[in-house]
Amino acid sequence: MRKSDKRRSSSLLLGFVRVPLKGLAAAVALAVVATTGPATADGPDHGPVAEPAQQTEPGYGDSEGHEPGLDPTPERAPTSEVSWLSFPGGAFAVDSLGHTVRYRACDGDTGRVADPTMRVAAGVASGAVVVGGVAYRYRVPLVGRSEGTLEVIPRHRPPVELTGVVVTSPQPPTDPVAGARLFPLSGQLARVVADASLNPAGVTVRDLSGRYGDQQIAVNGSLRPKAASVIKLWILVELLRRVDCGQVSLDDGVLVTPEDVVGGTGQLQFETFPQVVTLHRLAQYLIKYSDNVAANVLITYLGGFAPVNALIDSMNQRSTILARRMLDSAAAQRGEENYTSPDDVVSLLGAVWDGEILTPASRDLMIGFMREQTLNTKIPAALPPGVPVAHKTGDLPDASHDVGYYLIPGTETAVAFLTAGPMATGDETVRRMARTVYDFLVTPADGAVEE
């Protein structure tokens, strides 16, 4: 799905269009009315080498004094000065403001490491760290779609030089002129967001086809509601990454016991246990049925929350965290919650599509599972019958989301529609945003809608 010239394109500084929530109340009333449908619940109740470096991890604020259903700003504020180098089997993340790096690949994970000697000049971060007797020398541009290098120097073994495409959030467009044609969609989506008085809403859209120069736009792209079942996408990617590394096989079986059974969405809860379930079926059900049993079993299988959060951190997705299992109401009451943002979702979807975190085979399998999604009351319900989509829903009493891919040939697009507030009205807001994007994509210059 990645075009061959994407890896060779030069660095471009034009980024994406973001429209803040502030000031939208005066926007023109919504022009597109979407198809409606019943709600579904996925979640609860429905240079020189530095000395051995200091490990650091991002922290998150408390849950007081903020919009219902939204998390406060993380203690370590997100920045735009972050990028990660993609290469076969892993990622090398750079935070040029925090002067930290992280290497995570098939052969190991350094954790988030401080590099006080990092040099940032001319839009490039460079430096070196030593972790566990292995040196990592890097030169990573801070603009996406450029090429970076990483030299891994094990003790008593020959060094390995890795090169790869630099990924940022957002990725710059490959064609700013074509990208400008996507900008009017921002205003249309801003009107939908302004009209959603009961539901703080955010949306991020990235062209994947090249029709709009791979441009990304966003309205409240940093909105950080509870992730609900959208967090299952990161669980799946971490599993498939291990498959790509040859560490596990989807034919492997996992013992599922009666103690693993929870309610909410899914099919496994209706089966008889104990039984051995293959990783393939767990992965498929995780997305196809938004299966909560599959999610919790896979979290345990992967080693808990830490590996999934390590994946998130290695891609510098600062708004996303996995902090509790599905339907763990006690954890939720303690303030342990899963969060994400439209920008982070599209960062993940774009990296998957472009082959920057998974192999083509695993990418195609993941998108195939998303095409099988059975909870279709939001994006699919808003579009004409037969429009090809691959998506993942997320629902809680105070959150309603739908994210994924519009697979219209020649106009493939990644979308993330996230809302907080009452689920029922959030569902309708998601449908309106989904239809607004669709109508824009299929409307030619003369204004006639193609269906």
C-alpha cells in the first residue's frame, strides 16, 4: 500500500491544518446530516557516547478538574519535536526537547533513555548512548519522510547500520499543492464539531492515496478522551510485531479459563472454558467482535500493560496509554484509565498503512480484521451501502469513537472520529463527521456528489 516513491521523497516542512475548539461556537450550522443508527457498547457496563543513561518514563496527571470523560494534560507536555526512525522489526524514537531516545526492535528494548549530549542542529538530532553494553549512534532528522540512520554497536560483535524513513506526527505531505485541496474539509468538520454541544469532539484525517498529497488535517486532534475499545488496535499491533519478529506464531494456542471471561462486547464469553484458543482467533475476535475476553487474554499473553505502552512510546504517541483491562470497573474507579487522541490514532493507522511498523503481510491481516468489523452503527451507517471501510469502534457511557480506513479506490484515507460525553449523542456526532469526510472525498469540482 505504500508507494515506492514515498521512501525517497524529500523533506517537506508543510504539516497539517489544525482547527482548535475555541472560537468554533460561531461557526455556520451543520450542512450535512448523516444517517443514524442504534448505539452499541464496547466497554464497561455495556557524537561522544554518553555514559550509561538514566531511564525515564512519561507521567500522567490526576483526574480532577477537567471535562467529564477527558484526561487532563500529561505532566510531560506533548511536543512537535519528536520523530521515530522506522526500520525492519523496530523503531528508534527521538525526543529532541526532552533529550531522550528509545530503541525497540526484535532484538531488545532500551527503554526511554536520557541523552544529555544529544546535538540538535539544522533540524537533525544526533548523538549516542550506551545501554547494556550496546552503543547506539544516531542521526535522525526531525522532519518526516526524510531518511535517518542508526548504528547499533554491540560489544565484541560487528556494528550494524540501519537506515529508514523518519516518521513524525503528522507526517508532512508529499505534495503541498495537492494537499492544499484538502484544507476546506477542515472548515466543514469544524462546523460539525461546533454543533456537538454535548460532546467534545476531535477528528484527524490523513490522505493515504496521494490524491491530496498525503496531507493531514485535524480539528481538535489532541483531544484526549477515554480510549474505550480503540485501544485494542495497539494490542493487535504489538502482537503482530512479535509475529513479524518470529517470536510467536498466530497458530500458537493460549489457554483461556473461566476466570478470563468478562462481559460487554464479544463472542468468546458465550463459549465453554477452559479451552485453548489460537492467537489468530484471539486477534481476529479482538477486532471483528471487539471481544473483551480476547483483549484481556492478549494483554496477559503479551506481558501486561508495559509492552503495549512500550510500543506506544517507541512511536512517540504521547496521548495514548493502556492502564487497565477491559471491564475492570475497580481499576476505573481508582482512576486507572485508557486514553488516546485522534492524532495518535491516525499516527498508528498511517504507520501501519505505510509499512513502517508491521510487515506487509501483518498489515494486510490487520486491515482484513478491521474490514470484518461487526459493530457497524457509526462510520458504515453514515455512508451509502457498499462503501468499503475498515474500522474499529470504541464505546463507553461517556465516549463514542470510530476510527479506521476509507478504502474507496484512489481515495484511501485514514480517519479518527473521537468524542467524549453522552454515548448516544456522541454516536450521532461520529456519524456526521464520517459523512462529512465521505461527501468531501466523493464530490468532484463541479459539486455533484458521486455515489
